[in-house]
Amino acid sequence: MNQDSLLTPVAGADRIHALDALRGFALLGILLMNIEGMVGPLMLSMTGVDAALQGGDRWMDAAIYLGVQGKFFPLFSMLFGMGFAVMLRRAGEAGRPFLGLYLRRVGVLLLIGLAHALLVWPGDILVTYALMGLLLGLCFRGTPQSRLPKWGVGLMLLPAAFILLMGLLGTAMQALPDEARASFDQAMAQQAEHTAGIIEAQRLAYGSGTYAEATAQRVDDFLGMIGYVFVFGAFILGLFLVGAWFTRSGAIARPEEHARLFARLRWGGLGLGLAMVLGAYAMLPTMDFGRLDLVSSTAQALQMLGGAVMALAYLAWFVRGLQSPVLGRFLGLLAPAGRMALTNYLMQSVVCTTIFYGYGLGYFEQLPRAWQPLFVLALFGLQVLLSHWWLARFRFGPMEWLWRAATYLQPPPMRR
């Protein structure tokens, strides 16, 4: 294939600096969220505030729940949508085909995500991104700019509505006669027992098992969680579309032209999102997998939607920080880590599982919850330094280079 027929990778001068810095910021939040599911059982990290924790550990767990959990994967998802829109725009400007190249791109991402989930850490998000990215390219590449946020919000509301409907059905089941209700209660008890069994299996496989035993558990965990894509995939696809709007509207590249929007997101978005998350915490701080009613489902929906609203507020505050002469220089230091986002995301999993899993150094469930953020800051700080060092010598991160080489069917130049 002639090189002129390809859409070449984005060169440094053509990149949107805010996107790279935002990716670096999102990487920090992702690790703050994921560390709990690497130090201990993954399923246990999905239950909200751990009821077994006390003192400083419980305070830290609650702080992460309120300020981090469910806030940074929406930000990362919007960044995926922004990148999609940049790629689509460049294809249009060059007058070259887009879909075939894009499908190869998400296909390679799917393979990377599968390798990550099955061989390293089962809490992978890349498989879901690839599957929803496929729908994004097939169904929404021609969507008018004005409709992107409408479709996005609508898709994000779908899983919330499904969760509320299931809670309503659960509440209705509890109003049935004793005989029918006993059957429902038994099913819920079995669900709780099954979840406890998964947590214990993860504790054994990841805490003290061999690599082969841990890999077998990763396969089980992946197969158990992939079904949730059919529900929560719509939420992520909606976030992709919202992110695409930020690029196509020029809001992320020229925030000064959208000052009113960003001001509303900074203050109104943060207030509304935090109120929703606090409401969820007040209703049900710890998820009970043996409970299905309107209260538990409302708390789950509030946490999910409130997290997305807070992610928009975080984005707006970060963009405002980039506009500050002093703070902007400091936040800009995160840009190299963002340019190597795929490499750094996978590196976080490799480093953490090597330290904490039984087939590694074996510190599983040994790092107290209160100390986990300090570990995260130290590891992420090293990643930022490594990213600066690497990109001073090379054009791409190692995984970014591999991703581009497989996408464009030819290796791009690596060294500067």
C-alpha cells in the first residue's frame, strides 16, 4: 500500500496538548481506582465502601468512593471519543478513507485488551472500549455535531433506567405472597453466596496461586464480567459521543470560546455530581449483591450518573488549570504520560500484579487501604518521569508504536 494512501499517526506538532495532559490526569485517577482491585480481590473492590474496614482505612476508602471511583473511567471514555473525532476530522481533511483504518485500530485494541485481561489483570477496560468503539465507528461517524450530546446523554441514561427497572421489580417481588417471596429471597441469597465464592476464589488464585492458577481465574472473571457489556456498554458509548462533541465543537482545543460552558461544568457539574454521589452513599454505602430493591438500584444509578457528571466537572477544572500560566506549566508535565497512555495503563497492571499477586512478590492484601494512594502517587510519579525520558528519545511509547504499526500495516519511525 502506498504511504500517501495512509492516514499517518498524529505527529507531535499536530497534537492537542490539553488532550495529552488530560489523559495523564485520567491515568492517575484510573490507578487510584484500580489499585484496590489489584491489592485485593477484584470483586471486593466493586462493592463500594468496604464494611470491614475501620479507622483511617475506612476514611480513605470512603474518600476514594466519593471522589475517584466511577469518575475517572468516564473521563477516560470521553477522551477516547475525543481521539476518535480527531482521527475522523483528519481523515476528512485529507480526503482519505476512514472506516477500514479505524476498524483495524479497534481490532488491534481488542486483541491488546484480551491479552491484558487474560494474562495480566481481569479488570481490563480496553475490551469494552474496543467493542463500543466498533459501534462508534459504524453507527456514529456521520452523526451531526449538534446531535452528539443528545445521543450521548440518551445512551448514558439507558443502563440507569434498566437498573431502576430491576430495582422496581425487586421491590414488587417483595410485596408478593410469602410463598412467591420465599423463592425470590432464596435466589437473592444464592446470588450473595455466589459473589462471596468469587471473592474467595480470587483471594486464593491471586493471593497464593501459581501463574497458571491465576490465569485460569482471570479467564473465569473475564467470562463472568463480559456479559455486563450489554448493559453498561451503552453508558460508555454515550460518553464516547460526549467526548466527540468536545472535539468537533472546538471546546477542548479552544476553551476560551466556550467559557460559559466550562464555568457551568466547573461549578454546577461539581455541585450536582457530588450531591448525587453523596445521595448514593447515604442510601447504600456498601453494595449487597443479595439485595435487589428500589433503594439499592437508585443508589447504584445515582453513583453511576453522578460519577459521569463529576467527570465533566473534573475535565472543566483541569482545562481551567491549563489556562493558568503557573498551574498550566505544572499540569502540562502530565502530557508525556498521556501521550503514552496505553503503555502506562498496561504498565500499571504489570507492576502492581507483580508486586501484589502470589506468583510475584506476594504482597496480596498486605498494603493497608490508607496507604494505597501514596503507593499510587509514587508509581505514577515514576511513570511521568519515565514518559519524559522516553519521549525525549522516541516518537511513541512502546505499545503506542505497536498499536500504530498494526493499524497502519507498516512500522512508523520510532527514534527521534
